[in-house]
Amino acid sequence: MNPPTELRSLELITRLKRAPSEHKGNAGKVLLIGGAPGMAGALMLSGSAALHLGAGWTILEMLDPTAAHAMPEQAELMVRLASFNAQEQLEATAPDVIAIGPGLGFSALARDWLIASLRYPKVPLVIDADALNLIADTPEYLDLLKERNQALPGMSILTPHPGEAAHLLNTTASDIQANRLGALSELVRLTNSIVVLKGQHTLIASPTHLAVQCAEGNPGMAVGGMGDVLTGTIAAIAAQGLHHNLNLWEAGCIGVQLHASAADSLVAKDIGPIGLTPSEVILEMRSLLNKLL
């Protein structure tokens, strides 16, 4: 793979500017799937990111029964208990974008939702966290992903951190870090997907795009939940992109650079790097996005 060029995607944000007559349908319906028992926070962070980055609807398909209730502190989120008939629920919901993985876990229900998501046609699909680990562990799921990408090229994006990348490639995280560009190339080849390899200077490539590298970001982003926020961000931008001339590759690039730039902006204001939180980054992303419209 050729050396990466610098990621420069923020100028694309102007395409998200809304006409006065637009309604929530123009901003898209995002369905986020995860939040197994003990991991509801991951899905809530993804949902908060999707909401604050402009999704018209944000629906949380929560696998944890005790967490699947309305959240007064974020009443705009549509939270419901994940159905045991995932395919039927997906068809009834008719999402514009699906994101799966934050806090998903490894239960039979998690597997059912992953299979249904991989088989769901036409819409952009963001795959993160435990969904990536399930694909790494289950050759049939990898085959479903490849079949989806053959039928719908450019419509699936994977967002592994080095540990998840290592699981997919059957190696170690230290090996991934020793040759990040090579690992990115292998991940694209293995999955036929757009791949975001997270970490210092996040890398992005796809079967039809050469590698680009994000110059922004700082060590304050090394905290649980930051990747969940990126998942919700990409999903929200992809949902708006359906009506605003942005494809999933462009949405992924914007999401990565906006996420890292917001973290840098906060550190420049003496908020972090130590103690920087994903929730703070969400609000800073919203502010930056609106300034760039």
C-alpha cells in the first residue's frame, strides 16, 4: 500500500447545510444496536453522538432489559428493548443507517442482530467493537460481510482499534502497531470494506480508496467510550449524507477528522488531555461542525 496522504475532509461539511424547508426525514433515521447487560453506557454514548451530530431520528436497540427505558436526561433518544426477532424488527423500523457493536456482547441475541444487520439491504452499515470480534470469531459472519460488500460496494465501514484489528487478522496488537499501514491493507483485503484503523494518526482506506491518515488527535482520547462516540458520529453523518450528497467513505472521513479535531480543540482550551471525556468531545464536535457549515 502506498504511503498515506493527509486526511482533509472537513471542507465536505458544507454539504450538510440544511435548507429552510428540511425536516427530520432529510436528516435520516439511525439505528444503533448494542448495550448488553453491564454495557449500556457504550450504546448511550453512541446514541448521544448521533443525536448531537444531526441524525433526524436516533433509535437505540438495547439488549439490556434493565436499561431499555426512556432516559429523562436525554429524552430525544428513542430507547427500546431489542426484539428476539431481529430481522422483523429491522424491516419494521426501516432505518437509513445501521450501526452495530457498542456494548453488543456475545450472546445469541447479539449474534441474531449481527446476522440480520449484515443481511439488511441497501443502507450504510457501521460495524464496531463486539460486532467486529464476533466476525473475527465466526467465519460465516465474515462471509456474510463479504457477500454484502459484493452486492453493495462501499456500504460497510469497520472501525477497529488495534486489539480488534489483531483479532480479525489473527495476530497481536503489538504487531498491528508495528505495521499499521500493512495491517490496514490486510483488513481491507480480508473484509472488502471501508476500514478505519483507530489509534494515533488514525488510518482509513477502502477497496477503491488509497490510505489517508488523520493528523489530528491527542493522548486524551485514550479513554473508554471514545470509539463508541466515533461510531455514532459516522452513523449520523452518513444518515444526513443520503440527502446531502455524502457517501459512506466521505462520512467516515469527516467523522474521524471531526472527532480528533474536537479533542484537540478542547485540549487547546485546557480541557484535558488527562480527564478528557467522550461526552465533552460530542458537544465540541457539534460546535465545530456548525462553525464549518
